[in-house]
Amino acid sequence: MRRKLTIGTLFLLAMATPAVSQAAIDPETKVALDTVWVLVTAFLVFFMNAGFALVESGLCRAKNAVNILAKNFIVFAASSVAFWAIGFGLMFGNGSDYLGLAGFALTGADNSPAMGDAYQGVFTALNWTGVPLFAKFFFQLVFAGTAATIVSGAVAERIKFGSFVLFSFILVGGIYSVGGHWAWGGGWLAQKGFLDFAGSTVVHSVGGWAALAGVIVLGPRLGKYMANGKVNPIPGHSMTSATLGCLILWLGWFGFNPGSTMAVDPAAISLIALNTNMAAAAGCLSATVAAWLLLGKPDLSMILNGTLAGLVAITAPCSVVGVGSSMIIGLIAGVLVVYAVLFFDKVKVDDPVGALSVHLVNGVFGTLSVGLFASDGGLFFGGGFAKTMTQAIGVVSVGALAFSLSMVAWLLLKYTIGIRVSAAEEMEGLDVGEHGMEAYSGFTMQPGQMLGSTDVI
């Protein structure tokens, strides 16, 4: 007789799993446990949308808070439709080494234990996990949504709302999914041995490259860079919001990385969770010290971004490095993010929240860290340069794809519907111009808070 497994039963089984031999769990129960694990971790990653919304709105000005919150909210809706209709098939559907050509709109069957190993379905690249197709899709969807959200912060405070939504469709439905097919969908990079366990390149660098293209096409915010070359700081309006958002993201990463096992594997998820935390902690501390030495003060925005940098950097290697290595990776990432923020300002690339420094720079570093720090075959563990070279090929190829296609998309949008609001609307704030409302109606804001210290009122 078929047993009915309640959520409570599954939870108790999951808690008991470390003490029970995997062989003692029947296949039906194993699939049920893995499915609950995959969905719960996906829910954590989904909650990262709240973290991104709070970080971005807090690090930007009050006059743009509604716009930023609206972008971070609607981006997951756009991602859901785009990934369901096109992206998932391009990324994981059977096809060539470069594109998936099946499974659009979730049509076509998936392999499952009930069908037997001989039946492969149209999503062969995901046959390594036995959870149902819809669970696989939802888990991958929340990752796709994260890539699109990264773009929002870099282009904040001057982009048209509609143009951002359209770009999100393009990114998730096409650009992100093609790069993902190469690395995770059985494509040519996967065949070369490229490893990006939870997405330092596939998610974070792709979002970063897309954001960089957008920032270049958009140009800097009014008043950010002076004619004499001086950089004018434009402080955010709520460090409380930014700090709470960062804590939510830190929590969400315990779904992002351990959940990528897509199975209840006690040893693996324990190591990955600890590596994730220690890299974040090390990045937080090293960014604090670096900011203190370079800027004279322990800047809170740098502390927050240092933590996120550690999380991004450990995302690719979290399953293949030891705890000591994860801390070294985090320490380097925290320093990198501080220098990267200063570098982008020096070359007049205006990124209001440091998204490029966090996700692009440390996505690249984290992916290379697989080749450098992997306990089995990493350069620093006697493995030679081969693994690092494979990782570098992945970084360059996916980066070239994401940046070039994103640049084309941004330019098409610019010369058709336009992507930047008018100067008058930017001065007044996108909340009123784009949405007809204010985030803090009835509150009196100081001119510097509302517009930036050099804006004309």
C-alpha cells in the first residue's frame, strides 16, 4: 500500500537522516525528502528578493525608493514568465552543446524514478537529481531571478521602469539561459570540466556583465562626477534598510549554496553551509579593515558589501574547498570589493550600490578560486594549472557572451523606446515621475537626502 508522507514526517526523517544509512531509506522517501529540501531552499533564495530590495533602496536616495522597490518586486514576475516560456528550455532542454532546443513552457517529460533509468526525457542535463520536474524548475527559477535583480542596483536612479522590465525578460529568457546551458545544461563548458557549483559565474557574473553594459549605455547619475574629475558621493537614505537587507541575503545564501546539492546529503550540505558562512564572515572583516585603512573610517556600506563579496566568491567553490580555504577566499573577496568600488568610481562607471564590485568582480574571482583552492586538484593543493585554466576559459567565454548580448539589448532599447529618464525627472525623483507617488509621503526630507548634495533644487 502506498504510504502518505506528511510534512511533519518528512521533517523528522530529514533531522534523523545523518544518523541513518542512506541505504536504509526507500527510494520513494528519498525523493520526498530531497523534494522538500529543494523547495525549502528555493523559498530561502526567493526571500533574497526582499534583501536585494532593502539593500538597493537603502543605498539610494529617498526620492527613488518607490521605483527601486517596484523594480525589485516586478523583476521576479518578469523572470518567472520568461524562464517558464523560453529560458528553462534554452538552459536545460536537450539540444546542442550551445543551446537547449526542447522543453519550452515545460513541455516534454522529465526522467523520474517511476519511469526507470532508461527513460531520459527532454531535460537530460538535470537527470542527476531525482526530484520532480516542477521542483527542478522552481529551484532554477529563483536563481534566474537573482541574476536579473543584480542589474537593478547598478542602473538605479536613472533608468526607465518599463525599459528595465523589458531588459529583464531579455536577460532571463535568453542571455542568462544560454550561458547557463554552457555550464549547467550539459553544454561545451560542462564537457570541459568547468565547475560553478552554485553560480559565481552563471548567476552573479552574468548579472554583473549585463549590469556593466547597462551602466555604460546609461551613463552616470547627474552630479556624480564633477568637471574637475572629483567624485561626488551620493549617500543612501537608509543604512538601516541596507543592513537588514544584507542580513536577509546572508540568510538566503544558506538556500543558494547548500540547496544546490538538490538532495539531502548531510555531509555535503553541512560543509557547504559552513563554507558559505565563514567566507561571508571573513569578507565582512577584511572589507572593514580595508575600508578603515583606505578611507579612514570603517564605512558601513563597505562592511555590507564585503560580506556579500565573500558570499559571491564562495558560491562556485563551496562544495570543493575546505573551511580554511573558504576563509581565505572570503578575506580576499572583502579586500577586492573595496578596491573595486574605488576603481569603478575612478573610471567614472557609476554603480550606486556596488553591484559590479560585489557580483561581477567577485563572481570572476570565486570561479577562478575553484581552480586555485579545490582540495582535490586545485593549484594550491598540488594540482597544477589545468583546473584553473578551465575555469578561466569559462569566465572569459560566459563573460563575453553576457556582455556583448547585453550591450546589444541595451542599445536596441535605447534607440527605440529609450532607457533613461529626463534630466528633470531624475532631479525630481523617479518615484513621482515614474510612479506618481512618494515612499515617505508627509515626511520632510533635507535637500541633500532627496537630491544629492550637488543637485539643483
